[in-house]
Amino acid sequence: MIPLKHYIDDFLHLFFPHNCMACHTDIIHAGDIVCAECISRLPQTGFLLHSHNPVEKIFYGRMHIEKAGSAFYFTKGSVIQNIIIQLKYKGNMEAGRFLGRLLGRQLAASKRFDDVDVIVPMPLNEKKLFKRGYNQSAVIADGIASVWDKPIIADAVERVLFTETQTHKTRIDRWQTMENVFAVIQPELLAGKHVLLVDDIVTTGATFEACGQCILAIPNTKLSLATVACTI
């Protein structure tokens, strides 16, 4: 027999359509935000499992990090791009928590990041925070912490300068733009800890380098990096 709940879900779906946030199909279980087909198409990198992966190599000779990695590849028109757009530009915070849970499960499964003490979301400037209403990296961090037992410290580092979008800038322009953008305002919260700095996407690594160098200036602090996606 088909459970009564299935009949109820189908009935409600007629009047309150429920669609996948990535492909917009209505073939999706009640309570899910991404359909099974889209989840199966997520392009996993496997980077979090291995040292000397392409994300870690971005920072060779630029900044000392313990470990780094991204969960998925980012490409235009992809499922990952659609979900990140929902998070950053459509006000869909549940999209961020969903991505965070995916990243958190990979971090936990890798075991390489077990010695991380705290999660620090990439800070967002007050101007952008006011416009968006939330920090997308902090939402992702919440998702990570819901499946991986690590505390979040979101108020130790600030983004003190406003910067325009980095999307169409060259590598050198991105690096120059990010100079003096971040400041540590409560170093005692991170001193002596292994910090995992989290963001949605890594491209050239300029933002991570600018923020990471501030964190590494705190005595006896170690730094690792993780993102939902990478453009490598």
C-alpha cells in the first residue's frame, strides 16, 4: 500500500508547487530543495581528500596554509552555479545551508581537517551585508557546523573596506584590490587555534590571501581553507 503521506504530499503539490532550486523541476520530494537528479550531477573534485591538490597549489609561495580544498567544480550554467546564485542574489539562505552541509560532510569524511579548532566565514563588508541582509559565507558555515562538530567564530575578523565585484578582474587587479581590506579586531578569539577559513568559491585566491595573512599574523595560529566550489 502507498502510505497516506504520499497522497497528502501529492495533493498539496497541486496547490503549492515545489520545485528544485537548481533545475526547477517539480519532480522532487517534499522538504527537499534540490532534486535527486541534480544532486547526482554535482561535479565533486575529491580535493578535500588529498594533499597537494590544485586548490592548495594556488597558495604555494604566497601564503602558508595547512590544508585546503573545494568540494565541487564551478562552471557556467552548472547546478552548482544555479544554487550559488540562489544563495547570493535570490535571498535563499537555505541554499547556503544546503551547500554547507554538503561541504561539511566532505570535510568530516576526509579526516584531514580533524584538527581544525574553529570555522571562520569569510567576512562581508557592512555595505554588502546591509544590501544582501546576510553573509553568504556565514550561512555556509552554519550548514557545515550542523553536520561537523566545529564551533564558528564570525566576529574576530572584519572586512573594513568595500570592494566591487572581482568577477571580471585580472589576477593582478584582484590582488591589488584586496590590499588592506581585512582586519583582525579580536585576535584573542583565534590565538593559538587552527582556523578553517570558509567561502563559497575560490578563483585566484586573492581574497583568501588577503584575509588569511591577517589571521596568520596572530601568534601561534594555523590556517586551512575550504570552499564549496572552485573555478580550477
